[in-house]
Amino acid sequence: MRVLITGASGMVGQNLMRHPGLKRYDVLCPSRSQVNLLDYPQVEAYCREHKPELIIHAAGKVGGIQANMQFQSAFLLDNMDMGRNVVRAARQSGIRKLLNIGSSCMYPRHAANPLREEFILQGELEPTNEGYALAKIATARLCRYIHAEDASFCYKTVIPCNMYGPWDKFDPTHSHLLAAALYKIHRAKQEGVDEVTIWGDGTARREFMYAGDFADFLIYALAQFDNLPDMMNVGCGFDYTVNEYYRAVAEVVDYRGGFVHDLSKEVGMKQKLVDTSRLRSLGWTASTGLAEGIAQTYQWLMATKGEHFR
């Protein structure tokens, strides 16, 4: 089967491209210079020329809480345009299968945890990443509308929890929690700093999946595509506090300093844990533990990008 992967240069795409299971497929992974996903005519022309049988839409403008707050309009417009262009071009080109990758940011800020798929659009979004969430919701809804209008177009959305791993962004101004913690704690150790600052009081709870596990799920999903529900969470099924993540990173990095809390900073939702009932019924579970995943990420970081932290 010929599979088109958008966003092959990002964290999800890079981990997926290196999964041995992908060798069974004829893979298309165009760079931005080959097809600009923000340009609809380019996207449609590429789909018509190369005729993939299935698209995995993994492209997106992503970042942590600081970047989302600072660039709300860009996170809304870029992600909405990419999603709209890819999904619309797929339909116009007669591509019958599409797997859209959403985000747990799509859930209402006050929804009860664990977050079930039917909670989407049932309440106010978290303001710190509202633009990104709106774009992801719009793309998921477009997939659903197209399938409702013509059931031969099987366009489905998977909603991963937060992720970390190789090819993540490690600049604290753009990175998510775990990547930022790795960066800050490594720098503190290298520079002999006695304390690392944590935003908020550290009691907010988050669920993080190792990106290699999510790549493994995507390979599993390709083989099980017809059995996937139209929308499904993908997560570990458990979460940790921010403080616990920082302590886990410190253990891997062998940092002996302490932590201080900046209570003036935004922390987002108090908890974000996805319900994995549909995922478990499909027969897949994540296999990488937190300490193992952090260690693998740190080893990759030092082997490939360590010079940026010295």
C-alpha cells in the first residue's frame, strides 16, 4: 500500500519513518520544498500525481504553553490551513483512507478525567492553547463530515496524549514539559546551578507517551485501519505530576540540585489524562516506561544535539 506521511520531519514523523514496520509500505514523505501544505493547489496536485492509498496527517505547528500563548493566531491559522488542505485534497483526489492525528488539547478545560472522546466540543477550551485546539477540532470534524456524506471515504482521527522522545523540540520557549525539563536540568548540571525553576506549584498532572510507542501504534493502526473507530484516544492510561516528571528527569541526568516554583506562571489544565478504553479494546498498549523513555531520549539528545547544550 502506498502511504503518504505529512510532517515526516517532525517528532512523530521521524520516529515513524524509522520504525521497521514501515518497510512493508510504499512510503511518500515529501519535504516542505516539494509540497507546501499551506498551499492547497500544491497539495491537491501532489495527491493527484502520486495517488497514495492512505494518508497519515502528522504535520503541524506545535509548541509548549509559552509558544502557544505567544503565537495563538499562527497556531490557529497554520494548523487549520494544513488540516483543511490535506483532508480536502484527499477527498478531491479520491483517496479513500486518511488517518488524522489530533491532540488532547481538543478537550474542554473543565472536562472530567479521564477524557473520553465524546467530551470534545462539550465545554470551554483551555485558553493557553485555544488556537491550536480549535484548528485540531476543525480538522477532526471535517474528517467526520466527509465520511458522513460518503461512507466510502474512511477519514479517522486519533488523539494522542502529550508525547516526548527523539526529535522533540528542546528549546524551553517552544518545547513541551518533558523536553523543557531535560533541557533545563541538563544545563543546570553542566553549569553547576543549584536550583531549577518549575512553572506553577508542580501539582498539575500530565500524561506523556514515548514517541517511539506512538510510532508503533501508527504501524499497528495501518494494519487495523478498517477496525479503527472514527475517533480514538491513544495514551498510556496513567499520568504523573509535573514535580514527578522533573524528579524523573533529574534521576536520569544525575542532577543533584533542587527545584523552586514560579507561581506567577501559567500552568494550563490541572489534569489531562485520556481515556484509553477504545484503544485497549483494539488490543494495543504502550510498552516504554517513563524512566526508560527519558533515558533513551537523553541518550539520543547527547549523541545528536549535545553541542547545543554546552
